[in-house]
Amino acid sequence: MDFTNPLVYGVPCFLGLILLELSYSKLTTKKDLYNWKDLGSSLSIGLGSAILAALLKTVTAIVVFTFVYELFNPVVDGVRTNIFGWESFGYAWYVWLLCQLADDFSYYWFHRQNHMVRFFWAAHIVHHSSHNFNLGTAVRNGWFTLFYKPLFYMWIPAIGFPPEMLVVCLGIESLWQFQLHSVYVPKLGFIEKVFNTHRMHQVHHSKNLEYMDKNHGGFLNIFDKMFGTWKDYDENIDIEFGVTTPPESYNPYVILTHEYANIWQDMKKSKNWRHKFMYVFGPPGWSHDGSTKTVKQMREELKQLHYTAKKTNEQSKVKLKTRTETVEV
């Protein structure tokens, strides 16, 4: 059965919605929501990503996913049967829902590893590199993620979901992710208990320490809650968007490659091959000499500082109380 990737229709809508949000922001109080140079960079990168995605996803769908599907789901006596014994899945409505759920699970781990492995982060940081959070930023996607993203999804056709079904689900996932990049959508009540919403995605794009590496979900937030990466939106925190090591440039080439250059420079800091490996495949911020910190290390340091300050405050209160009692006596 043949299906059309929803992104074929989504791209014109993306451009229209960006123009609508841009116009509305300039006519209201959020006049600084868009920076013209930043938007130009995002659109340039987005255009390149769309061209590469059209080519690579076609190859992925036709070659990789189909190969895996055929390998694990051969035709036996005229019926396509999974090697584990069950009949491969058809196109019933509930199969579509299961495929979308499987897609969301894969997206969570793909997205989370983009934040946990520096080599992946070097590709994904492109999306986070803007200081602005708007629909223009939504299309600012790193080109190199396209080369390894399919690896996180290969298990889905392997267990029996048709490749074309997976491609459609990937397209629907991308549509949902696009519209999350807006500050104009208010709190959505009960919906936020189940789905990944605009406020939750603002948390994800924040460089505030308490928010970093949180809310990796696609449609749903259940996997963040299950695996310890969930963080609710706090009205008392002023969000700062962007990354701690921004490219400081509007040049698309610099934006796409600056973290790879940083990795190369860090690798030259040590002759130890384990250190070099960790600079590439360790968590972002890792360093052999402590000159830079991972998010986990920074949180531990902050936690220790709060603990020390609390103990010092308690000791000061005890000393003050002791002195007061001595004077009274």
C-alpha cells in the first residue's frame, strides 16, 4: 500500500505559520521574538535539511526499512510472517496507533541520546543554538542527524510494521514537533498530563541549569516521566533559550559545524586515547581536567553548594542561640 509523507503538505504550512507568527509578533508586544538574521539562518538550514531529508528518507524508506522488513518478515506460504512466528501487521486503525506509539518511544531515545552523546549533540545543537524560541527555530535542524536517526527506528519494521506506515508516522511526529515551538499557546490543562506541549518544549529549549536535558518526548510525556527526564514548567523561572556554547554567528556553515570544531580542539588537549574517546562519545561538557562540566556534574555541585549553605546557616543559628543563652545567664 502506498502512502504520501505528511511533510509533503506540511512544508508549505510551516512557511505560512512562520509568516503568520512573525507578523503577529511584530504587531504586538513581542517585537523581539524574531531576529531577522537569526531567522535567515534558520530558514537556510531548514531548506538544506528539507532537501537532504527528501533524498535520505526516500533511500531510508526504500532501502533500509524495506530491507529490514523483508529480512525479518519473509513471505511463508503466501503470508508475510515475522521470524518470531506472528503474522506481520496490516493497516488496521489500532495498528496505526501502535506504530505511532512505537515511533514516539524511538523518538524519545533518539532525542535523549542527542543530548547525552557529544558526537550526536554536535549535530543536534544546531536546533538549540538560537537564542529565540519561535516557529522559525523549529525548522533549524542539523543536517547530520539524518544519517543516524534511522538506526533508532529499524526495530519497528523488524517486528512487522510496514515501512511505509513508519514513514507516515515519522512525518506526523515531525508535524507535531514543529508546532510545539511557539510561545503563544497557553497552558492546556489536562492535555499537559499526557502530551508534550508548547510549555514543556520551552523547558527543553532552555539553558537554565534546572531545565537542561529535560522533556525529550515527541507526542507524549510518559517516557520522560518513566525514565526520569520529566520537568514541569515553572512560572517563577525566567527562561533563557539557547545553549551554553553558542556558535556566535549567523553563518549557516558555522552553525552546522561549530561543535565538531570544538570537539576537535578538545581532543587535542590530551594525548590519552581514552580522553580523546570521551571528548567525542562522552556526555557534552565532559573534560579530563575538570575545566568544563557535564550537566550532571553542575547539578551535583549546585546541590552540594546548597547543602553547605544550609549547614552553615544552621550552625550560625546554633552559635547565635548559644551566645544569646549565655548572655541571659
